[in-house]
Amino acid sequence: MAMLPLRPTPFFGNKNRAFWRLQFLGWGGAMVLRAMSSLANAVPWSFLVIVIIATITGFSISLILSVIYRALINRNALVTWGVTAIALAVAVGLYAFIDSWVVSLYRTNVESSFAQLFLGVFYLDLTLLGAWSALYYAINFYIQVEEQNDQLLHLENQATSAQLAMLRYQLNPHFLFNTLNSISTLVLLKQTEPANAMLSRLSSFLRYTLINEPTARVTVAQEVETLKLYLGIERMRFEERLQTEFHIEDAARNAQMPSLLLQPLVENAIKYAVSPLEEGAEITIDAQVVGQTLRIIVSDTGPGMPPGTDTATLFGASHDAHNSPTGSTGVGLANIRDRLAQAYGENQRFDISNGPDGGFMVTVELPFEPREEPAKPTRSVQPALNTAMAS
């Protein structure tokens, strides 16, 4: 038989309901303890009526105190604790007066004076209302601290999302500049058909970037489809000089990753491996699952890093391209490193090196997070890809 999933509700999720629960539980417990103590001292059963009246009195006075404390809790500390002490003293005096008056009506044959009865119950009532007041402030201060922590966490999440969005959007102008520059060159050469085809593929790619949130996660399969849209644009520029291979394990296809993470890596490979070489180069994208880790490797057959290259320069340590051995400002690589750090903290790895057979290699490792539900076809990505390839 299927069971409905139960989601635990925080006790203080509804403060009003939590207050009444604690109110009834606390005063009910105090009544039970007072009744048991009276019976243990061989007090007649009829005295339980006095205990019930005393409990109702304390319950009612505590409700009045809660209204006063609620108005004081966010005031200056001197005002809060000064007025609290006065209100508590008055409340205890009223509680002890009512208790002693009720007891004097019950014990008509006792020679104790009213003052003696008053002092006798004063300390008990002070203990009850003092403990109640301390718990009221302690619980409410705890709730305020938790609310402030939740607000701080919410603000941190918003800041992280904003940072991720900024890093994602930073890539678009860089990519647009290169593509529009190529289209402009084609137009100047009066090659209108290739220029029109590149514009169509560019619009398909940008349509995908606009319909996806910058902080969204996509599957590896969806990221590869998007990457093919980008490569369709770049093949218009490099033709046979740009060769690509994809080795995507079946287990890795449904793994989640930040959207548009591979595009700047491939763009970097095109710029520094394919473009400088007359014969071009081959770019390979490997994705596999190793234990609980998704490993993605983007490599090329280009010249790679010169011996002795300081990798810090590739991450934007120097913003002067002439000071970098590769001529790179490192914006793309630094961008990806920052995005991964924002999204996964220490649970990620981003390494750059020369490949074992030469060329440049980037290794990205992320926690393996498969999409639980079957991935739906990415809206307009596949149709856009088909249209682009048919152009």
C-alpha cells in the first residue's frame, strides 16, 4: 500500500500554534506536579480544586505578561529588562494575592493570617512566573536568531546566484564579439550565404541561452547538444580545419552540470589550437563517471603550453595579453574556475595541463548528480540544432 510522503514541520514554523502548545503543556505539567505534591502530603482530594484554580489564574496572568513582553522584546535592553522586572513583580503579587485569598476561603478553620498565606505562596508563584518569563524570552530570542540566520542564508544564496549569473553572462559578449566579427568579414567579402547561415546558427544558440536560467543545471547530454550548436557556427569559419570527437559514457549523459560550462573551454581550444595552425586541430570531449564523480576532459591536438609556463597567468593573474606566454588574458578559464567554486565549493576540481600526447588538456571533476526524473527534451535546442545543421 502506497504511503503518502510526510514532511516534518518545524515546531516553531507556526509561532502562534507553538505558543499555545507550550502554554498548555507547561501549565498542565505544573498543575500535575502541584497536585501530586499535595496528595503526597496527605492533603484532602478537595484541595485539587484549589490547585486547578491556581493553575487557571497563573495561565491567565501569563497571557497578560505575554502581551507586555511581546511589546518589550525589541526595545532597548534597559527598557526591556526594567519594565519586565516591574511587570513580573506586579504579576507575582497579583498571583500570590489571588492564591492566598482562595486558600483562606478554603481553610476557614486555620489560624494563619492572610499575610502568612501570602508569603507562603509568593515564592512558589515567583518561581512559576519567573521560569515562565525566562522561557518566554529565551524561546523568542532563539526564534529571532533562527530567523536572522535564515535571512542571512537567503541573502548568501541570492549573492551566490547573482555571482553565478554574472559569471555566465560575462561569456556572452566575448562570444558575440568573435562571431559578429566573422559575420562582418563574410559580409565585406560579399559571401552572403555563409553570413546568413552563421546568423541563423547564432540566433539558434542565443535562443537557447536566453530560455535557460544562468544558474540552472543541465544534463551532460543537453550540454553536448548546445555545444554542437556552437561548433556549427565555428565550422563556418574553419571548415575542415576544425575536427571534433565526443566520447560520452551512457552513465554520464544524465549527470547534471552547470549550463554553458564547456563552450568557453572549446572556444579557448579553437582560439589557441585550431586558429594558429594551418592544418587546424582536433578537439576531443570526454565525459565519464568515476565512482561518485563526473569527470569531463576537453583536450586538443594544438601546441599546448610552452615549457615553464606559469599556469597562474592563464587564470587572469596578468590582464595584459602581451605578458602571457600564450597571449591569453585567461578570462574564459578564470570564469569557469570561479563558477565551479561558487557552485560546488571544495567539492570540485579544475586542472589544466599539457596532454600526454601533446596539446592542451582541461580536466573538470564535479559531484555526480544524476537527474532523478527522465530528462525532458530541452525546449527548442534539438529543433534549433536540426535547423542549424540543415542550413
